Amino acid sequence: MAKKTQKSLTHVDELGKANMVDVSGKPVQLRTARATGHICISSETLDIIRENKMKKGDVLTIAEIAGIQGGKRTSELIPLCHPLLITRIEVKAVLDTTGVQIESLARCTGQTGIEMEALTAVSIALLTIYDMCKAVDKAMVIDEIKLVEKTREDIISEGTGNRNSG
């Protein structure tokens, strides 16, 4: 028998059909993911954002809120993602010399990861900036969307530690 050299895709069954992974046998854990992304924009558009003069409103704040909303709706947008008990989504939008850097943090307690929510939050925040600025900047480029960290920790429930009784 040949040694398996590749990992198999988790969302494909033995017949090659898409399916949702059964995570019922996995332990509930605290799961955290961080993602980042960037949008390159013109210096003129940067000035408009910095001075909060975009006709549609405060670009950075609206992008952060949109990112949070998008992260919360990931399972509705990506067909095989599980709905999760999300305990935190944070999105930060920061101007830099070439555009806007977006960073997200997503956290949940569950049996599967939250990296898609972190990536979706970044993507939606970036798309929101694009939408808000497209009237003044036709050359924007969204790039560098990536997962930068993914962790999971066992959850120690109350009553499992050393406690004095009596």
C-alpha cells in the first residue's frame, strides 16, 4: 500500500462531493484567530480619509463596524462553515503611508476554528473601504489578506480543578 503523502481535503467526501465536516466528536475549546489585510489607495484619498471628508462618512469607523458584522455572518456567506458561538470580534483600521491596514481578532468557544471569521472580517472591512472610496479613487488594490495566528486552548470547567471542599 502506498504511503499517503498529501493531506486530504476535509470538506470533500470519499466520492469528491462537498460536505460539511462533522465536528461533534471534537472537544469544545477556546479558539482564537488573527488576520490582516491591506488596501492601497492614492495619497489624495488618504488625505480625504485622514481629514474625515469622505461624503459617505467616517471610512475607518464604518469599515471596522462592517468587518465585525461580516465576521459574525461568515457561516451565511461561506457554504460549508459552521455557525459558531462567537465571543469576540475586533477589527482595527489604521492608515499607513500607502493605504489602510486592517487587523482582526476573532474568538469563540467551540469544536471548530474561527479563522474564516477573522479572514471574513478583514475582507469585508477592506471591501467597505473600497466601496466608500471608489468615487474618488479608481486605482485601489486590496492585497495581503492572510491568517497570521490561530490558537486553541482547552477549556477548564469549574469544578475540575483542585478545590477545598467542606
